[in-house]
Amino acid sequence: MLRIENLTKVYGDRKAVDGLSLHILPGEIYGFIGHNGAGKTTTLKSVAGILEFESGDIYVNGINVKEDPIGCKKIMAYIPDNPDLYEFMSGIDYLNFVADIFGVSTEERQKLITEYADTFALTDDLAQPISAYSHGMKQKLAVISALIHKPKLILMDEPFVGLDPKAAFLLKEIMRKHCDEGGSIFFSTHVLEVAEKLCDHVAIIKNGKLIKSGTMDEVKGDESLESVFLELEE
């Protein structure tokens, strides 16, 4: 579903991402962890087609991000760590705007918006301007907007930040269901307990370089993910 090959992204004289290679299969929840500034967000933005990169290749379902960025974006969704939404719109207007971009039918969008807005207890707030939303409400809206075109790949940057415990639990259930139905998720998080319980595979990045990756059992062995991460970060 997602293949990253020797990705390198440079800012000035610093390599934010240095020769990174990862392969994420359909049905997998793949966690991406590292300290602040390790290169996680840069990687996710490169996959999403937001950032250009100096070398390497990225393929989404076999499509090259550089050669066909629109083709890639049609089948994926990106949820940033700080949802930057059009605050002059109401919640429902924003969701319809996103659905229009992806060509989602009226019937399909109404069904999915109703389902997810009810799930996240956002239905009563959809008529309100996004400028009146709390951070958590904006995060929920961003999640719904990412789901309504049924992407094959979902990229998430710290998706649980700002969510209350119930919303975080519901999001984890939705993530698992998405992958059980053949989709893939690649997400960064600092919440290592969540990553340990939720992820099928995990990659640890440090100073732009991949230092360990594999199934959760392969990476952590008999230790906790937190212990392994702290040992590798020393």
C-alpha cells in the first residue's frame, strides 16, 4: 500500500530525513515514533505530497507520488497534528466541500457524515462555524473529513492529541476497522502505550534515520515499547 524507498529530505545543511525506507502492507496499522524533530512529520508530509524531497521514491498503491501526485491524493487522506481548517465555514459546509473535491455522491456522503458525526457526538455542532470549535472538535472534524471518501491509505500525525478519552477510544476502533477492511494507516505518536496495543508494525526514527522497525513483537521483544524506545534514544 505504501512503499518508501531511500527517502531523503534536506533543510539547508541538515538532513531531516536520511535514506528512509519502509513498506506498509494493506491491512496494517504502522506506528512511527521518535523524538521531536526526528523527521516524522517531514516524512508524513512528503508521502502526502505536501513537501518536495531531494531523493528517493514514494509509492502509494503502486503510484509514484512525484509522477502522479493527484492520483495518489485521490486514494489517501492526511490528518495533520494541528488541523488547519477553513474556520469561516460551518462544520457541515466543510465536510461537503471535502466530499465535493473527492467526488463523493450525495447519498454516500450523507450516510457517512451522519454515521461519523453521531459516533463522535458532533452532529449538534455541524451547523456552527469552525471558528467556534475547540481543538478537540476540530480534530474530530478533520478525522471525519478524512474518512468520507474511503481512502485506501490514511496518514495521521499525532491523531490523539486534543481528543477526550472516549473520542480517542472510538478513533482507535475506527482505525482498526479501516485496516480490517483492507486499508492501511501510517501514523506518528508519542503515546507509546497506544502504539504498543494498536500497531501491527512500528518504526523508530532518530535524527532522520531509521534505527529499528518490524512487527511489534520483533521490535520490543519481552520489553515494553517505551523501554526499547528509551534505550535506542540514548
